[in-house]
Amino acid sequence: MGVGRRSLWLGLSQVIEVGLQVVLPMLLVRHLSQAAFGDYRLVWLIAAGLASIAPMGMPNTLAYFLPRTSGLERESHAAVGVWYMLLIGAISTCGVTIGIAYFGPTAEFRAMAWLAGLFTGIWVTGGLLDYLPVADERGDWQARAVIILALLRCVLASAAAIHYEQLDYVFYALSISALVRLGMILVYARRQHRFGSTLPTRSYWSAQVRLAWPIGLSSLMVSIRRQADQWIAAAIFGTVQFAIFSLGAVFSSLVLLMRRAVSSTLMPTMSKQHAAGDWDAIIDTNNRANLVVAFFALPLLAFIWCFGEPIYTTIYTAQYVGATPVMRVLTVSWLLQIVELNSMILLAGQMHYSARISTPLLLLSLVISVISAYAFGLAGAAAGGVLVAFIERSLLIRQLGNYLNIPIRRLQAWGTLLTMMAVSWGLAGLGRLIFEFRPEAIAPLPAMLMLGVVLPLPYYLIARKFGWLPHTLLNTPSISSH
């Protein structure tokens, strides 16, 4: 299967994954108390945080090593990734269980320490599913697995909430789905890389650790910064208000998952281009990936931003409409995530620079978020992460330009990105205007659904006119000058 089709498959799977992440809370808020839903979001915050931090860049190295190795060497590199994830999964289970048991905010939360710890450990280890298949250039297999697992997780957790209306049973269901996810990737590793038959030597561990640690350190700081606003909201405003804040961030994985689907598919290609010393091709491939992500992400973000109040009222009830201002602030950082730079930073050997700026940026983010939270309320807690994300992107782009001796304007197709953004917000704004002046007989949900069906048509026609369609972008001879 070609790169374009693999990217589209993964993109589709991530859209489904994000969609179900929105649907599941929609059901839970109707069958759990606000306090229980706040505890649910807090456990997910812990699990998601560890899933992004604990791997410390080791799974990312697979996309670097596997495309350029074969035989025993390839199997050994894969085995390092699997054994490492199993180890950090076990450590995560112990750490979360002990941490919640002793430091949980309420007695009810402390009572579910072992269950939260078990789920977190399994979830962290199963995260290997997001890295190993795409490193093998089998994104189509991963996409099908992600879709099946997302559906299974949503069905089991929803059924548990509807039938029992207790948080414990929801996490029993989530743990079962996480076990299925872990089992799938272990079976995959066994079949594709003979996992269990090869014990990697110290040299393989050393090679991957050397490449991984700057990635891991940078990811650690970025992940802490990305979640710091949620921890600040939980600490300052309590779990009920935290639940509202967390729903403001419910769409945060939209761009991240789309970007991962496209970029991880193209990363093996970029690794081969780097081995050949072709930086023009690397930049062009990165541009294509970012424009494909923008094609899907920008209209979705624009629609969510413009229709915030009716979306949250309809999906999560009026109790959680306070999440709308939080979402609008966070949208700025989601837009910045469309421009993926980590792959080029990695290939340019500049991860040490990314790691070096991470700590001061994290501290700056924390200070701004705390001050803004007290000054402006719940939405203010998101300000630090947004401002610092802009500063970080600016510094990384400048560093890449200096290292490659290339003008910043040539690193990305900035004009195309800005035009796509203007078109997306223009159409979404027009849609919101039509929504406000709709006949009273049309309820909000049918009106949004109708506009959600109609608005993509002019967007598609404009995109076709300007050559923004994914298959066009992936096959255009050169897009870096657009």
C-alpha cells in the first residue's frame, strides 16, 4: 500500500478515535455524577500523561532504526522497544497505585487506587501500538486495529456506565479493552519480529537510549506543559470545575492524532531520505505531511470554535457549557500543532536544543497559567501553555533555519497554510451566522448536522481548485514554494 493510502487510512482511524473520545464522555455525563465524572477525567489525565511521558522517546526510535536494518539487527531493535514498554508499564502500575492510595484528593478516589493503577499500566504499555506497525510501514494494519479497539473501548465503557452507573465498573470495562490492545501488539511483535526469541544485546539498548533520551526529555517537558493547565485547574478549582475544564480540552487530541497518523507514516520515508543526505526531499515531505493534516484539521477546528456553545450544550448538557471559553483559548495551541517539526529536529540532530529550551519554557508556562487562572478564572489556566507553545514553535523554526542555512519562509508552505485557515474560518463563521438566523422550528442539533453536511462541499471545491486535496498534495512535484 502506498504512502498516501497508508496516511489516509491512519487519518481515518484517528478521526474515528477522536470522535469516540467525544462520544464516550457524552454518555458518561448522563450516567455519572459530576464528582464521579471529575474522578474519571482525573484518572484519564494521569494515564494519558504517563503514556506520553514514560516511554521517554524509546518507541520513537523504531521509525529511525527499523527502516534501515534487517534480519537479527531489526528484530533486536524491535525487541528493545517491546521490553522497554513492558517494563515502564509495570512501573507505572506500581507508581500510580501507591500515589493515588496515599495522595488521592478524596476517599472515593483513593479507594479505586489499584484499579486506576492497573488500567494505567496496561494503557501505557499498549501505547506501542501507535509506533511499531508504522515503523514497519504497515499503517493500514495499525489503522484497522485502532478503529476496532476504539469501538470496543467505547461500547464496553458505555455499557458499564449505563447499566451500573458506577465509576468502578467503567474502569473494569476500560481495563478489558486495554488488555485486548496490549495483546494485539504483543501478538504482532511476535509474528513480525519474533519477539521472545531474540534477546537484544547491550549495544542495541545503548544505541536506542542515546537516540531516545533527548526525544524523551523534550517530550517530557512538552507533555508536562501540555497537561500543566489541567493539573492547575484541578488544584485551584476542584474536581467538578476540573471536569468542565477537561471537556474544554476534549478535542485536544484531534490534531495530535491526525498529525501522528500522517507524520509517522512518512517518517520512515524521511529517514531513508536522511540516509541519502537529501534535505530538500525531507523538507518537502514534511511540508506535504503538514498540509495534509491542515486539510482535515483546520475545517474541524474552525467548526468547533465557531459552534462552541451549541456543541457543548447539546453533547455534554448545559452543566458543561463553561468549557467553551477554555476550548477557544486552547484552539490556538492546536493550530500550532499542525506544523510538525519534531521529525526534522530529530533528523537534523537538534533534539538537544529542543531539550535545552524545554525546562525554561515549562517554568514560564506554569507561572503564566497560575497567574492567569487567579486573574481570569478557568479559561485563564490555559493561557500559559498556549503562549509558550507559540514561543517554542518560533524558536524551533529559527533553529532549523540556522542549522540548515535555509530561510524560514522555505521551511513550510506558510502561504498555503494561512489561506486554508482563512477559508476554514470564513466558511465556519458563515455557518454560525446561518445557524443563529435559522427558523425556530429547527432544533440546534439538526441545524448543526445539516450545516456539517453542507459546509464541506464549498470547502472541497475550493480545495480542489487550489490543489489542497490530500492525494494532490502527496503527488505534487514540489510544494515547498507554495
